[in-house]
Amino acid sequence: MFTNNFSFKDFIKKKKSKKIQNFLKELIYSNHQVIRSLTNDYNYSYSKKLIKKLKIFKYIRVFGMGGSSLGAHAIYDFLRDRVRNDFFFISNLNGKKFFPKKKYLNLIISKSGNTLETIVNSNAYTNKNDKNVLITENKKSILRNISYELREEIINHNNFIGGRYSVLSEVGMLPAELMGLKENKFKRLNNLIKNKYFFNSIVSNVVNIVELINKKRLNSVILNYDETADNFLKWYQQLVAESLGKKGQGVFPIISTMPKDNHSLMQLYLDGPKNNFFTFFSTLEKFTTKMNSKRTSDEIDFLKKKNLNDVLSSQISATQKVFKKKNLPFRSFMIKTRSEEALGELFCFFIIETILIAKALNINPFDQPAVEFIKKETKNILLRT
């Protein structure tokens, strides 16, 4: 048991480290803006009055790359049954994208205000009948200058919070509020630090993962049994890759769609190179499709009165038993409630875990210097052609 919102099984080896424990305490009680954004003490740069004004829009588009949109997209997909308005996420270059003719609220999100893909997409798809809101740092940039000229709404992006860490700041919580969700319910760090299992589990996980990295198990395979969590795991994938992939170090986060990949990749996982460690990820569904008992036979009599969740749970248990026999390292997360609280706790867990792993590896978790080379070279090529 971990919290009321999700259950958690740690790696089999329960490990402790005084050094990591001290790192964790220092981080949680620091005044770092990323950590503050995980609590109710964080001050947003938008007002409730603005939220009320923007809630009239039924059709909302989010323009942003990577962490500028992945967090909001994760929230939307996972809690979609509770969202009444329609959200569209423009998070890649796609010249054939089609939108129905509607009046849109466009949330244009770019920390730097100079993200090439966001500039191109917002230019191509927005029109004069739309309402545009820009979220960007309070400094001179291309998108801020355009917004000034067009007299559009501008919300300041906290300059101390990078995109992949921004999900519980303005970047993720403004869209969440427009979805009709409660932003304060996502802020779970204050509750988690009272939970002794949180401290013990996160320390044990960090120690285990660092040891696995040192043993050259560098592929972190996430076995995803819930397709609505796909964008949440893409958010996690960026968090890990961009934060830890430096100085020749890091892990390669791979999202594997289960149980479909039982019929394609599982053979490799079980009998291939021993360079992986695994995370099982699933959601306990309260209401799910049942088997049709009139269409069963004696050969599949064991499926009578079963629902899809029963079958999925059996597959997860079976896979974990086989992993234990094969001595493959794994941990497991199962969400018990589809709620803001559940997602908020997971956002907190993975953000803190990633920062601590970086600290243990002597890596700066907050920068991404290598990708800047591609941005500069792309601009140079466009200037020459």
C-alpha cells in the first residue's frame, strides 16, 4: 500500500541510503520553485477572474512542444470522462492537420517564446476570430512581440521552472482549470511528506535505479496496461530522458503497450540481453466490459462472469511471476482512482525521483544543452534556403 489513490510495489531489493535520504529532505524542504509548484503554496501568474472569462469556450487548442503540452495532454486523456469541453493538442509539425470551423480558445505555450514549431503552428492554425492566450517567460521574444502587436492575453511563465517540470505550474494547471478540474487537488506534496512509505519508497527506488545504471541496465521499460495513461508516460519519458541524458550517462525510457506487446516484444524482454529494468503501470477500472456468457464454450468456461479488467489483472500477475522467476528487476504502480489526486501524487513522485537520481549521478537535472545545437542549426538552414 502507498496512498489511497494508487498502490505501489517496490523493486524486490529494499535498499536504503543515508545520503539519498538527506538529499530528499534537503530537496523537499528547499525553496526551489519546482518543488514549490508541487504544493498549494505556489502562486500562479493568472487570476481566477481570467479562468472564469475563458471557461466560456467549448473548443480549446493547446499549442506547445514537449513539456509545454504533455502534462496537460496527460491530464486530459486520463480524466477525459470528467471534461465537458473539447481539447486539441498541437504538439508536432503536421501540415495536414484539420480542425472543424469553430471559435477556438488557443493556449500558446512556449517558455522561451522562440520555439520554432510553436511559432509555425500558431501562425498556421489560428485566425482572427479566435481568442489567443500566450504563456511565456517575461522577457523579449518572438511570440511575446506578436502578442503585444495583436493585443492578446499574456500569462508569465515562471522562468525557474523548465518545461518538463512545469505540469503543476501555470502550464498544466491553467488548462486543467479550463477542463473543469480542481488545480488544488493536484497539489499533493504536502500530503505525501507525511507518508512514511513515500520517503522509504522513493529512497529505495533511487538507490535501486542508480545501482541498475551502474550495472549498465540502461533501458527503463514501462509496461503500460492503460492506454489512457499513454501521454502521462510520454511526459515521464521526456522527464527522464531530458533530465538524465547528459555527460554520457542516463537511461533510455521505453513505453511498451501491454498486453499487445506480449505478442511482439515480450520474447526479447524475457530472453534477450539483460540490459533492461521494468515498471508496470495499470489502472483499476471500476466499470468495465463483461464477457458475454452466451458466447462461451466449455473450452473457455474459465472466462464466464469475467470482465476485461479481470483478464488484464491476471496477465499482469502472470507476467510479474515470470519476471521473478527470470530474475528481471521491476516495480509496479496501480492507480486505484481516476482523480486529480492520483495524477498529482504520481507527478510529484516521478519529479522528485528524477531530481534525486540526477543528484546521485552528479548531473544537472534542469538543463538540456545538447538540443540547443539542433535549434541553432535548423535556424541557420532556414536562413540559407
